[in-house]
Amino acid sequence: MTARTEHLMKLEQEVGVLIRRVRRVIGERALAVHEELQPASYLMLSYLADHGAMRSSSMAEAFHIDKGAISRQVQHLADLGLVERTRDPEDGRASLVAATDEAVRRLTDVQEHRRKFLDERLGDWDESELAAFADVLHRYNSALNQPTDR
């Protein structure tokens, strides 16, 4: 086994740990926003808060899931009072979905709390280490987002 293969195996292992941690954190964040908020719906709500009002079809493209799944999650969010639907001014037959002001406030509170937590846990990392890690992680994600021939 080459050193590169060993490094790739270690990378896969560490990414696996990261994925499990992210799943747990998303669940925790969802509960902090609303006690009935489902983790998958939390991701959608965060996306709406960051990107503004959009059609469900745009969300389906962004999340690479079918419109039915989006519709169920949007309904869940609407039932919790976290999103609102309005007519699309460009096409009256369609509607736009947007995070409510209260949802944005709750998300902001959760994100600030998480940022403080990270700052405490990574307190011994200096700014250059934080920047380097963020840059490498961005490079990793960008490389994996490239289209493949397969």
C-alpha cells in the first residue's frame, strides 16, 4: 500500500467522523430552532434564510431531491410557522417560499451559539490555522463538486 493510499484511507475515516458529527449537530440545531423541527427541514430552512425566497423547484434542484420531498418539508416548516408562502410576482401560478423573520432570528441565535462553541473548542488554534483549515476544506469540497465522466 502506498503512502498516498494510506492518506486517502485516513481522509475517508476522518470525513466519516465529520459526517457523523455534522448529523448530530444538525439534529441539535434543529431542536434549538423548534422542538418539532426535523433535521432535513432545518437544512432547507437554513438555505432559505441564506438565499431568500424561492420556488420549491429551485430548492429541489439545490438539494437534488424530488419536488414531493420538498413539498412535504415545506409543509412541515409552514406548519411550524417557520416559512411563509407568497405568490411569485413573475408567475402568479407559482409560489415563493421564504423563512419567516422569527425563523431567521432563531437560526441566527443558534448559529451564534455554535460559533461560540467552536471558538471555545478551537481556542488554541490561531487565526492562520483556522484560515488554513477553512481554505483546505473549501478546496476539498470544490474538488469533489467537480463533474465527473462517470
